[in-house]
Amino acid sequence: MNSDEKEDCECAPPQAETSPAEGPYREYEEPEIENPEASRMKRAAAKHLIERYYHQLTEGCGNESCSNSWCASSVGFNRMDNNAAAVKALELYKVNAKLCDPHPSKKGTASTYLESSAHSNSACGNRKLNHKDVHSVRDNFKDVNYLTEEKVYEILDICGEKEDYSPLIRVIGRVFSSAEGLVQSFRRSKPHTKEELKSLQGKDEDKDEDEKEAAACSATAMEEDSPASSSSSRLGEASSAENDVQKLAPDEVSVDIEAVRRVYERLLSNEKIEAAFLNALVYLSPNVECDLTYHNVYSRDPNYLNLFVIVMENSNLHSPDPEYLEIALPQFCKAMSKLPLAAQAKLASLWSHYSAGQIRRMVETFQQLITYKVISNEFNSRNLVNDDDAVVAATKCLKIVYYANVLGGDLDVEHNEDEDEEPIPESSELTLQELLGEERRNKKGPRVDPVETELGIRTNDCRRPLVAFEEFVNEPLNEVLEMDKDYTFFKVETENKFSFMTCPFILNAVTKNLGLYYDNRIRMYSERRITVLYSLVQGQQLNPYLRLKVRRDHIIDDALVRLEMIAMENPADLKKQLYVEFEGEQGVDEGGVSKEFFQLVVEEIFNPDIGMFTYDERTKLFWFNSSSLENEGQYTLIGIVLGLAIYNNCILDVHFPMVVYRKLMGKKGTFRDLADANPVLYQSLKELLEYEGSVEEDMMITFQISQTDLFGNPLMYDLRENGDKIPVTNENRKEFVAQYAEYMLNKSVEKQFKAFRRGFHMVTNESPLKYLFRPEEIELLICGSRNLDFLALEETTEYDGGYNRDSRIIKEFWETLHSFGEEQKRFFLQFTTGTDRAPVGGLGKLKMIIAKNGPDTDRLPTSHTCFNVLLLPEYSNKEKLKERLLKAITYAKGFGML
């Protein structure tokens, strides 16, 4: 950036910080002797001199043989950043340090310097300055302290005629670097006149135009007043009058957004003008951060939000320009992250009216900054990404866009499941826990994001967002995030440490699952410790585990009876670590036995012959049997099993439609949920809605529907009172469809589902499950991934006992496994890991080990399902390997001790 452009932008010298002694509210004291005119001239002269010192420190005089130690052109001069240069310029002015004359070789700046020098010397010598001596174009727009679309075009036209855009650049620099100027710019109402502005600002006659201009210059600000506090105070004074003028809706601002977009479109094509926006943003952001942090400016003037709306419309924020990514955007994000909760909610409400393309641009802007910072730094356990201010600030800003995306999507805030009538029983150990300082966490329920509370919506209310939720996930961030540390920050909730778990939208399912794993394990250890303390106090031996001893051929009777007793006596025991023992078998449960236990229980429970669930051959999905003969307690136990599987990090082979997971998260089923729960019925009802003829005459259906019970007998149900007498017409068919879906997905299975949900919540009620995961992620968490990528498994498998990736037997093993069919591959997974499903994130996340188990032999391969270890003898040839492996995975059943 050359000196012409710096001179063009009056905000070029960045603002220096106010000294602690002066404080943010230091007031300017008018000299008692000098008259106002002399005082103004003195300030103007001081300003010119400080600007010269600043240019000398940042650009130099152009003389390569310069001997001035405080000139950037001198040999050995240590370069400094803009902020340091501004502070040093003021110091040099105070001690009357040497000023260099511009060297003729300094092209493009000599005339500017000489003009500035002439003004400064004249002012220094006479302490007087005549307005008639100023003839340059730059003085034409000194009174422009805020902008309108018309004013921008007027200045642009004048500059175009003279082919000199420096006046416009100076105006942009002055307005866009001033919070006060930007807040009042581009208003939808009639812009204030100069006299009205003076009235709103208190009619301070001592503050003439030059003083206002000086207040926008950081160097003069340090010498005379604190612009941050003065800007805040003026905004505060104007707020009440301004708010009386315009009463805005919760999702409205007083800025004309379309006008801002048109102005940006006209101006950003000019490089010099674009640079003025950049420099102004760098200057503006620290002042805004100060305003929001210390002066509570938004509560006094809600129009302060205009500033963020205007800046975010700058499409160049989205550019990969290092000047934006390194300086401007991080500083602006830090300022924006200081917005109070009410302001964040209002900004989200406003942006929710934007198009999907505009939302996506903002998402990409913040994501680009996060990715840039993550890639350009080496984050690890000692240098945490949580401590990077730019990444944290950008994530907080992204949260505002995220909720705008949710609000602007397809919302369903009405169909919510009723809360459990009976509260989940607390542990009888609660009193002792409190005495020991171990109060149960989240007793009042799961955590809720404060922005959600402020907006009155939940993420799960959104059926289809403007931009896919997946676009908010930042994979590079997930790769460097130390989840154990992040989880600690999440639980402690300190102001000094930020946790990305408070912004779960940016985390992928694998990372969130790891956070849930830590939460579950810590809860298990806590319950174990409480049990030990109870043993010491009561003098009796208690079991620190949730121990289940079952018979393989009576697994349902044994398991569910035991769980029912625990649920009634002490539900807190459900939060202990599960330990399963099969009667008559020697297996020790380190995770693998539990996996098989869950699989066997699920196979039994979902057996259609039992009649608790119905199975749809077309969709391959299960649904609650509304006419089941089983009592509610049985469904509660099934919910407990599902919760225990999540709690103990086990994957289940469960096939529910997505509406079940939505209902578990608190949302009722609606017509659109029938699409995967009952696609045939969905298609029929959809055709009814789209039918163009007379529904009443052609279809002759009423508000009475029929179902079949467990034995095939028809059951009639009235969707409305006397439904058999109410025909479905073109006018009421929407109501019929809604009532039909309500009955099929909610009312008909209300008792069964409530019992099922109650059992599920008995295990997960204190878990951050609901806070972290969306319904589709809950399904992934319970069922695992259906995509089995064995090439990814091969890439991540480790070897032990003498085997390595290049061993003959290993190469033959993978060739054999890849040749298997889908069913045989699932058998192999079941044999090796205890489940035939891939974990969250796919098989690449499964850490399998293949270990050598002796030389060639007729013995079959064996496995440790708890640790995903396959013990493979070194068979003599590929054919024998395949035969032995197939026999092992096909007929494997039970556990023994090796």
C-alpha cells in the first residue's frame, strides 16, 4: 500500500490504546486561556505533525542514505506494525523529534508530504491557519460523518469526473472506521441533517468539524480524547431519540440492507477503494470490541447492530486474501463474539430471512478463517486449539449463522412430545452424595444452549435447514481437537476456557461420540467411587458394577427381570459399568461379552413372534405394536437396554424408522414422517392431497379408519367424534391427513412409546446426548454405520506377534477377506469384534489387531472380541487359510478362556 493510499484513508494510523491512568472515560478539558479558534488550529497542526511522524516510521522519506534513526528509510531501522508506529509517532511529537523532508525519489508521496509539511510548519510557526489556504478536493466532504446510498453515488460521480477517487477513499475510511458513523449509515428512514445530528449529540459548540475529524484519527485521539468512550457516549445520547423515531420488529434493523449491497457492488471493483474498506475494518474492530466489552453500548442503542449487518455484507470477507484472514477478519470476529445474548438472537433472526446462498457465504467466511488458522498452526495437547482467539471467535460467530440457518429452514415448533408425567426417580444415594460434595450433575435436565432459549426454538424443530447441517462441520478442526481437554472445559464451564462441545454443530459424529464416551466413563467411575464410599459408611459390600448373570437360552427372562428389579430399587445402578456373565462360560467381560449380550437380547426382543413390534417386509423396519399383549414395563425395559447400549458404547442391530429417534428427542411424528415409517400409506395420503377431482364423491371416505389387531381382526377408530358420519372433502382433507398421521405415529402407540422413552431416559437423562446429537446422529450412535468399507479397515489394522503388513499370510488373509460376500464379511466382523456393524465413522475407526498364534496347524482362528484382536495361525497356504477362517466365523458361538 503506497503513501498516497495511506494519505487517502484518514484512518490509516491505527488507534492507540488509552493509558490506564487516563481511563476510558477521560474527558477533554478546554484550555482556559486560548480561544476556541486558536485551540482548533493547534489541534489541526498537532494532527498533521503526528501524521508525518507516522508516515516517516512506516514508509520512510525515500532517501536511502537517511541518517534519522526514526525514519523507515534509514539503515538498520527496525520495522514496526501500525499500532506500534502510531504510539511511537505520538511520542516523537511530544519530544519534538527530527522530521525528514520527503526525498524526490519518493514518488507519489512528495507532493502530499510537502502539502502536509506546509500546513504543519505554518501552524507551528503562527498557531493560526486560514481556511482560505485550503483548496484541495479532500476538504469538500469533511462534513460527511455517515453515508447514504445517494451520498456515495454523489461522491463517486464527482470523483469519476475528476478521475481522482481519493476523496471517496477518505470518506469511506472515516465512516467505516467509526462505529458511530457506521451505525448511522444507510438507514432505511430519512437520514438526519447535520443540524439534527448536532442536536442528538448534545449541541456541543466546542466540537467543530475539525475536532470530529480528529476524533477519527488515533494519534490525535491519544493526545486529546478517547474515541472509544466518546463514540460510546455519543451513541448513548442519541439512542433514546433514535429509538423513539423507529420502532423495530424483533427480526428487523434500521439499516437498508439492499442499499448496502448495491453500494458494495459498485465500490468493491476498485482496488484502492477495496483497500480502504480493509484498513477501516482493522481500525474499527478493536474499538467495537471495547464498546461491547466495557461500555454496554448495545443495551443503550440497539441500532449498534447495524454495524455488524453492514460489515458482513462485504463480499471480500469471503476472499482468501491473507490481509483479511490474518488481521481484519479475526479482529472483527473477536468484536462480534462480544455481542450480548439478545443481540446474537436478533442477528440470527435477521439473517434467517436471507437466502440459502447468502447464509452459505457467511458459513464459508467463518469456516475459511477457522481452517486457515488450524492449518497454519501446529495444535497439540500443549498448544490447544481452544486457546486460539481467532478460531474461538469465528466459532462463536458461526453459531449465530447456525441458528439463523435453523430459523430460516422448515420449522416445526408445535408437534412436541409431552414430558414424562412421573419424574425419573433419583438415586437413594443422593443425600450421601451431597454430603460428600458429589452432587449429581444436571439434576434439572440436560444442558440447553442459551441462544436456543433466547430464540425459543430447538435445533430438532428444524426439519430442513437452509444449508445442510454437514456444511457447518469443520473437519480440520476435528482432527486437531484434544477431546479429553475439551470435555473438561465443557464440564467445568469456566469463562477462561472455551469448549467446542458448546458448539456441537461444528463437530462431526466421531468427535461428539468421543465426548459422550468420556462423559459416560466419568459417570461410571463416579458411581463406582460412591459405591466404595457407601461400603465404608454402611459396612456392607456393594457391587461397583451393573452385574448381569444370564443363561444363554433364557436371556430375555434373566436380563429383563434383573433390570426391572434394579430400575425399581435403585435406578442409579443403571449408570454403573455393565458387566455381563454367561452362565457356564468362562468369558471375562472387557466389552466383548456385553456386545454379544446386546445382540442376543435385540434378536429376541424384535422377534415378530413375541409380538412387541411389527415388522414391515418392504422397508425392513420395526414399529411398536399398538395391540401388543405385553405390559408397559416390558417396553420400559427395552428402552433401558437401548440406553445401556449407548452408555456402554455398544452398537445394536436395531431397525427403527427415523421418527422413533425424533420422538426420543422430543418431537412428535407428523405426516412427512410416514415417508419412511409407512411409505405405502404416505403415498396414498399424498395422492389424496394432490387429487384434483371431488374427493367426497370419487373416494367416499370418512374420518373413520380401520386397523387390524394381533390376530388379524379389524379395529375401527374415529379420527373425529362420529367420524363415520363425517365425509372427507377437498376442504378438510388436510385435516384428515394430519389426524391420520397423528393417530398412526403417536396416539395408537402412546402407551408403548412413553414406557419405552421412560426406560431410555432412565439411563441417559443426565447425559449430554440430547445436547450434542441430532436424531439422525442418534441412529448412527445406536446402530453404527451400514457402510462396510473393508479397504479402510485394512489401512488401519495393526499387527503383532511377528506379523507385519508385508507378511505372506497377511497378504493372503486380506485377499481372502475381500473375496467374501456381504454376509460372510458380517460374520467375520461379528466373530472378531462382537458386532456386525461398523462403529460411528466407519470401519476405518475400528482398531483391529491381527496377532500370530503359532505355526501352521489345524486349529481354527480365535478372537478377543473385547479388544478386537484376531489370533491367526500361520497356515501353510491360502486355501487352508480360507477353509479354516470360514469355519471359524460361521459356527462361532460362546466364550471360553484361552
